[in-house]
Amino acid sequence: MAQINPTVGDLTGNADLILEYLQRASAVNADITLFPELALPGYPPEDLLLKPHFARANRRALERIIAASKKQFIILGFVDTDGSDIYNGAAVIVDGQLIDVYHKTYLPNYGVFDEERYFQAGRKYPVYVWGEARLGVNICEDIWYPGGPDKMQSLMGDAHLIINISASPYHANKTYDRERMLCTRAEDNAAALAYCNLVGGQDELVFDGNSLIINEGGHIIARGKAFEEDFIVADINLERVFAERLHDPRRRREKIRLTADESLYLVVVKETERNSLGTTPITPFAYQRLDEAAEVYAALVLGVGDYIRKNAFDKVYLGLSGGVDSALTAVIAADAIGAENVYAVFMPTNYSASESARDAELLAKNLGIHYQVIAIQEAFEDYLKMFAPLFQDLPVDVTEENLQARIRGNILMALSNKFRGLVLSTGNKSEMSVGYSTLYGDMVGGFAVLKDVPKTLVYRLCQYVNQRDDKPVIPEYIITRPPSAELRPDQKDQDTLPPYVVLDAIIEAYVEDDMSAEAIAQMGFAGETVRWVINRIDAAEYKRRQSPPGIKITPRAFGRDRRMPITSKFHH
Amino acid sequence: MAQINPTVGDLTGNADLILEYLQRASAVNADITLFPELALPGYPPEDLLLKPHFARANRRALERIIAASKKQFIILGFVDTDGSDIYNGAAVIVDGQLIDVYHKTYLPNYGVFDEERYFQAGRKYPVYVWGEARLGVNICEDIWYPGGPDKMQSLMGDAHLIINISASPYHANKTYDRERMLCTRAEDNAAALAYCNLVGGQDELVFDGNSLIINEGGHIIARGKAFEEDFIVADINLERVFAERLHDPRRRREKIRLTADESLYLVVVKETERNSLGTTPITPFAYQRLDEAAEVYAALVLGVGDYIRKNAFDKVYLGLSGGVDSALTAVIAADAIGAENVYAVFMPTNYSASESARDAELLAKNLGIHYQVIAIQEAFEDYLKMFAPLFQDLPVDVTEENLQARIRGNILMALSNKFRGLVLSTGNKSEMSVGYSTLYGDMVGGFAVLKDVPKTLVYRLCQYVNQRDDKPVIPEYIITRPPSAELRPDQKDQDTLPPYVVLDAIIEAYVEDDMSAEAIAQMGFAGETVRWVINRIDAAEYKRRQSPPGIKITPRAFGRDRRMPITSKFHH
């Protein structure tokens, strides 16, 4: 299994990558080589799929792979077309010939997915008969349905091995749920299951890899790495599948009740000489389940790193404030692209505590990133002077706070323009939810690393980072000080917001679980607090609509995942 | 037909509006009253639909209407639910009872639509038998399919009148295509057709009204206003439908070939006393097709006006530059919410021509909007001083241009923050396409009025506006001068961009028609120009993702309508 990291639309580069893995497969005498869903065009191609020449170009790239693949058996995701519809397809390539194409039958159209927007659904379930081996092929969503193609393939088509190629986007703790489901499918079908998942970052999504090979008893026999490309080799004992079936009374009963319909079809594959892995080491089952912080951290590093690399940047700029969000963003950026490519700017006013300056500098030193100080007090006062005749004697309010944030935004963008670096935005999900952030100010940037990370999880990630290394990289006071935007004298986040532990719980209930105000209050929160938070979340929709993309790590991220109207009078 | 303008999520306000129109219907003795698709919750509710309590709240609002609707026959769009799925429904309310609910069967999931994301599709086609009258009901997309519910309802169910309630988003010249299709359906079915469309602005969408009543011969007998609420009364002669059918040989043949299946069902409606319109004036057929400029202009006025009103703003701020885009935006804003609520700011540097100052002021005076000048030369120089040690002797480039735009953005946002006005962004579709605009600079704002209006159409709209009034409101030199961003000495748009007539044609081919570079060049454009434009369009995706929403007026607007990856290497 080639658990690869292609780039959306890079048909030449992706084909090269696929050919490279096919050579590795040849080198170990693999019988069958799998690539993820839409591995050739990259996933998700979104509206590129609506260009007729996109499917054609991906077909030409496929021909190149077919021509170069003598003596191999390959399952590869690509965009198939019959000239009037397009399909999410799995090419079945044997000995340099495209012998069949499977079309995905269940098209996800919820959450971040829009597949009904593009694809016609397949209606046929193939089983490939290859000597004594019978192989069933399907794609991603197909395997999530208990009565999906795998059932027909393994029960009526007698497939010994179910192959599922996937592009399954990450969110925290999803990996285990997915694994549990896949093991159950293998056992229910009394069939081996090879699950080849995509890896890599694509805009707001991260694909986590974690490909699996599961035996007919539902036990994992090989596993791909998390958040890295991997090449997974396993030897599947088909004799064991037959043995298991002789022992499985459920199967015999179900087979009588189910009727094979025209959806099932068999393809007899010309038998080629079967390979032997010989002394090739087989990827072992090494259970390395990461705890939540480690897993989310790895997802963020991969997500931002791939965004930077795939968009051809080589350095990033970010504002360090002496607070916990910008500190964590800097650590992640340094891990993703190397400390030498990270440029941090500290931009104090008279409201900035001396500890902020000290800690920002210390953090930069600990990390080994570039660091500079650009004081903005003078620029701030210049603006105040300019506005004096307009604002007259009106009281100071959020206007003046936003001005400071916008001067900082201007500076970061000017550095980005002049020196061609990507600006990373440092806000977290809690701020983004309630709009505790300045549009065109601290929200500026090409990518918002922590956009889907609630503040309470930001703290846990900081602790994870500090425990991971010999010496804590984030100065302790950054973590222990009360959080502050430092936009007015003695300002604290908690002057405006409920405690983060309360805020984050309400946000989760409202945004991720779609609970009503009443139901959230019944969880034990003050009704007034719940109402305040919900009103803020709804009112901040216009800000979020103009925010940079960030990495989805929860079941419901802002962005494609949650499509709320700006104009709405429903706030419950 | 009540061609109403509800607000998304405003269940109480929308129910009040519906009750108000029901009183008007009573007052004229209407037999049947129609409201648009999802009129009760507003359209499109987007992910509000994923909140289980949203459907319940809309059901409670429906109960209020049912209880208040004695002696009426009403077709009303709402969200129906059976407790596990939701449906895009049409409530059929007769004499204070909900006698049936039709479920939309064709769910649009392309362009701006995501209905497969939310709704279960209906599978049944009702015909309501009401004395001698037979009525078929369906919803929006249903009528666009030649073999949709209306065919079964009129042919096998013998419906005399097909009722279609809609929420059909506007784009330029769509109205006529829709009308042609609806007239053909009526004639094909030999049935009268009542098409009740929504009106109003909702975020990026405008619904144009233009409801229709068409007779069994395919001729329009009444028409609702364009871009305004309307109450349309017509008298439909069902005897004529029967007569028409006796003359229609196609119908008798088709009836033999088609089989009535279980999708069709009849509901016998308790016969109530039939009303008489008496002396009520019937809405006449007044063909008032607007030319393209007038139609687009009306759409923009309604779209921005509704965005402002429905989001509870009462005034707007915008930057006037002395150029054509900001001039047109100001005219539209003044038409939408009144000149006294429009605040224009002219923000010159030393690069601003004296004609710009003169014309900006003159325009403001002609319109009667508020006008102030805030010079930004000093602020610009302050920034340059601050950056001097960082930028050293690096050449002046786009950084310095962007700085000027961002200072202007800061000023508009500060005014918005201090005085609670909405900032209107003034950029057009041509700029937005190729990224000829400054993120966080001239792109700031809550709403971008001209976001989907190509520059060449901006000029046509200016001419329309000037011809419309006795005295041209836009100073002639604003229209005739060569367009310039005035961000460096003697800068002209055409130093950077191809002529707008070329640029706009390439944008249309690439963005709206998904044509390849090769195919566009074959239209007669220089290959190099085509390549340059396409690369700029693709590279500006990250900017567009952070742009304010704007009004869709073309078949493919940026926003929900075109979902491109930022990270992509496919540029063809």
C-alpha cells in the first residue's frame, strides 16, 4: 500500500510520485499495489472537477502510469469519465492494461464533502477473480455503510480480500472510530481488508494516513504511519479466509437470505506468475496510538507544512505577543518548516507588559527563529491624531483597540509583501467563535494554524510541547499568566469572556453538536452566559467569512464544514 | 400569489408577513393563496437546517398560520420533518387544517445550491381534487425537469392547474430563460401554471420575483413585479383547460404511453364555498422586460439594501476615489437606503490627481450623500519612516502601494467601529478575478456591491444611471478618464492589465464557462495574455477567500458558486 501525499491538480508530479512507489513495489515483488482515492488528481479537487479538460488531463496522466506498469497489479484512484458524466473511480491495472474501473457508489455530501456536486454514482460491484484469489474493490464512503458494496462482494462474490482506497479527512479521535468500524467490517465479511488512506494537508483538511491491513478475523496485521507518507507491505493468507468461512455460521445463513443482483459482476483476470515477497520485511503491527495532544499537534504540523510547501512559500512571518497562541503557532511553524524559516515580530505599545517582551524574545531564542521588535506606539498615536478632529470627544472604545491590531496587521503584510513570506495568523477557535479578534488586524494572514483549536486545547498542546523536549521551549509564564489582548490598560480576556473552560464547552455544544440554548443551559451553564456566547457566535459569522483558512481538527470546523448564513435572525 | 421578501431565520417576522398577505387575500376573496418556497424559514437557511430545533420552531410558526387561516386555501413553503429526516415542503392548508404536505423531489446540489446536504427527497406527487378543480403542487427545481412531477400530475392526475412555489436566485438574463421554460411546461401539460417566486436579497443571492401565471396555451396572463414584493391576483378559467385538452392530440397519445405509478396520489379536498373575485382588479400582464443594465442595477440595489436592512445597519461608509467603481457603488447605496445614510470619504495621497478630488466631491454633491476628506499622505510617510530601517535600500514595489490601500482600509474600519456603519467595498469582478486589489486594503468591508460585476458592465451601469436621471449624476470625467489605482505616479490600470474588454472576455470564458487556456486562445486572444490572466485568477484564490460577500449577478459568481481549492497546481 502506497500511503502517498499528492498535491491537488499536480497531475505530472503526482504521476511521478505514483511511479516512484510502483518501483518500490516491484523491488519487493508485491502482487498488488494500492494507492488512495483520487491519488492521481489529488483530493479534493473541488470545482476543478467541473472543467472538462481536467478529467481528460488526469486520464492522460493515467495512460502514462498504465504504460509503465508491466507485470504489476495496481488499484489507483482517478477521475473517470464517459464523456458526459464523471465518476470517482478506481483504475484496475493489470500487466500494463486497464482491465476495469470501479465507480464509487456512495458519494458523501455532508460536512466538508460535496461529492454529489460533481460525480455520478456507480451502481456496480466488481469482484476480480485472479487464480484462486478473489478481490473486491470499493472507495472510501462505500465501506462506511453496513450494507455497502463490500457485503455483496464478499458474501455473494466470495471475495477474500476487500480493497478500500480512501481519502478520509482527520479530526481528533476519528482514527480509532474508523479502525473499529473497519475491523468489524472485516470480521462481518470474514474477509481480509486492505484500507489505503491518503496522507497530507490540503487547504483546511489534513489526511492522517493510518492505513490498515486487517485479517479475516478483524485483527490488524499491518498499519501505516500517522501523518507521514508510508509504504506498507503485508502478506495476506487467503487460505485462512477460506478456513474462517467454514467456521462462520452467520455467513451461510446470510448467503441464503441475500440475493445476488445485477450490481455484482465478476472479472476474470489473466493469471500471471504469482510473486514471492521472499525476504522482504513485512510492515509490522505496531500499535502506536497517539494521545489526543500528540495527534492534534502532528496534524497541525503536517497541515501548515503542506500548505506552505504546496503553495511554494519558503518562509513565514508571524506576530509574537508574549501570549500562548502566538507561542504555540511559532513552535508548530518551526517544526513544520524549520526554525530558520520562521520570522517572528514583536510589536509592542505602551499597553504591552514588560513580561510580554521578555517572554516573546526568550521563546524565539529557545526555538532559534528570527526575531525582531517593531514598536507601534508612535504609529498608533499618529492615527489617534489623525482621527482627533473626527472622533472629537467621543469616548475611547473598541475602535482604538482595533487600530492597534490593524497597525500590526499592516506591518506583517508589508513584511510579507516585501520579503515574500506567508503570514500565519495566530488566533484560536474560541476567539474565532465569539469574534474576540480584529478583522484585518490580528486576523490577517494566509493561514490560521489554530483556527479550529479551542483555547483549552491550546494550553494542553503547550504542555505537550514543553514535556516533549528536554528543556521546556515555551517560557512558563506565557502559559501561567492570565490571557490578555493588551489593547488597553490592565485588560484581561476574562473581563470580556466567560472562563475558557466554560466558553469552550458552550462553543462545542453549539457549534459541533448543534444544541439549542435551552439544552446547553440544562448542561449546567448560566442561561445568561449561554445566550451571550450564542449571540456572539452568530454575530461573528461575517468575520469568520473573511478569515484565513485553517486546519480542521474537530468534527465541525469553521469553513466548508459549517455553512451558516450571515444574514439570519435565528439565534437559538 | 404573495411574492414576499422574508428574512432567513426570522420565524416570527416571516409568519407576521405571511398573515398580512393572507388578510389581503381574504379581502379580495381569493380562492387559493400561494407563498414561495421555504417562505416561512426564509431561503436558503443553509446549516441552520442541521439544528433539530430549527425545524421544530418553524413548525410552531406554521401552526400559528394554520390556526389563523379559516376559510382559506394556502400553499406555503416550510421545513417539514418526520423526526428523522427533513424535507423541503409545501404545506397545503385548507380551512384551518393542514391537509397534506408535498415534499420537493428534485433537490438542486450544484452552483450555489446544497440541498442534498440537508433534505431527504420526496417521492410522491399529489393532485388535490377540489370540486371540479384539480391542482398539482410542486417546488422550484421540480418544474425544471421535463419529466418531473408536473407531467405525472397533469397527465395521469388530470391536474388543471400546476402550482410551483420557488426561490430561484437571480443572474442576468435568467428571467427570460425561466419564463420560456415555464410557458413551454404549461403548454406541454395543457395546464395552467402558477409560479410564485421569492423576492429579496440574502447574503450573496438576490431573488428577483417575476412570478407568473400562465394559461393552458402557454401564454402569460399575470406577472409579478421584478425585485419588489408584490401581490398578484388572477382569475384562471379551468373550463379553458378542458377545452384545450380536447384539442391536444399529444396528450391523448402520451397518456397511453405513460403509466400512473404509486408516486401519484389524489387528495379529495372538502368542497368549500367558491369565492368570487367580484370587482377585484386582476394583476394585468404588463410586459416590462428590463434591459440588462436596468435589471442588474435593480438587483444590486435590492441586494445591498436587503443586506443592510436585514443585518440591522442604518448607514454605510465607503471610500470615494474619483474612479468609476466607487462612484457607482455610492449611487447604488444612495438608491438602496437613501442618500442621507451614505457616508463617503475621499482619502488622497500625493499620487491623487486633482480631478479625482474634484469629481469625488462633485459626485457626492450630486447625490446628496455625506462627504469628507481625510488625507493619508502623512500617515503613509509615517509608515515609510517606520519601515526605513527594515526595508533599507530595497526598491519600492507593491508593498508601498498596498500600504496606502491598507491605511484607507484602517480609516474606513475605524469610522465603522466608532459610528456603527457598514463599510461597503467597491471593487469589481475584473479586479477580484485577477487580484488587482489589496487584501485588507481596498477589499475591506462587510459587503462588496460590485464583486460580481465586470468592469465593462460597471461602465454600462454608469451610463444607465446617467441616462436615467434628468441630469447625469456621475461626473463625465469619472467615466471617460483612463482607470487608475493612483498608488504610484502616473499609474494606469492598463499598465498592468490587458484592456478591460479583453480581460472581461477571458474572465468570462475561464470562470463562467470553464474553458481551457487553449480553447480561450482559439477565440482569438493572444496565448500569452490568456496564460497571464489565468495564472492571476488562480493565484488570487486566497484573496477571494477572504473577500466580503457580494451580489451574484452572473451565472458563476465567486463565493458558494465557485469552490476552488487554494492549493492547486492545475492552471489550464
